[in-house]
Amino acid sequence: MALSPEQLGTIFPYFIAFWVAVALAALAFFHFNKNGPLKRKLFLILTIVADIALLGFIWVSGAPLPFLAVVAAFMVLGAWQAVRFTRFCGKCGANNFPQRPFQSRTECKKCGDHLAVD
């Protein structure tokens, strides 16, 4: 299902508005919410939904199937890394992103509490 350039031009502002709204909502939630277990669950859901939405837009834009497959593979790898290595403190709710590739934090950067492996 490929759209014409005119149709893409019509949809593009809505696409950008959607991503800005999702980004601002996620930023506010992950910054102000202190519930670590809820953050873990929502982070997984948000990662999957965002990847599916982006793949949907790429598909609608008329990208060739091989390109779509390569993009999907990289997105799955990126989503796996983000979900696997990002930790949320159960004590203070801080976001703990990895500082080195392929290595999760073991202690909270904010309170020093041990971070459980999910």
C-alpha cells in the first residue's frame, strides 16, 4: 500500500505531531513517576508500540519490502537492547540507562540501591 507524494505530504504533519506528543508524554511520565515496576511495564509496551508505528509509516510510504525487512531487523535489535539493559530503581524510581554497550547498571545512580535483574 504505497501512498502518492501528495498523500504523504498530507499525512506527514500528523505523523510528526503524533511523535512529538508521544515523546513529550513519555518524557513527562518517565521523569516524574517514581513507580519502578510500572515504568518497566510501560517502557516495554511503549518500545513495541513506537517500533510498530514507525514500521507502519515506512510501509505506508511505499518502501520496498527488503528495505522494510532490514529496518525491522535493526528495530528489533534496538528494542531488545533498550528493554534488556535499561533498569528502573524499585526504591526511588530513577531511570538507569547503561553507560557502556551491552552492560546494565547494577546500582542505582540516584540512591545507590541494588538494581534487580528483570
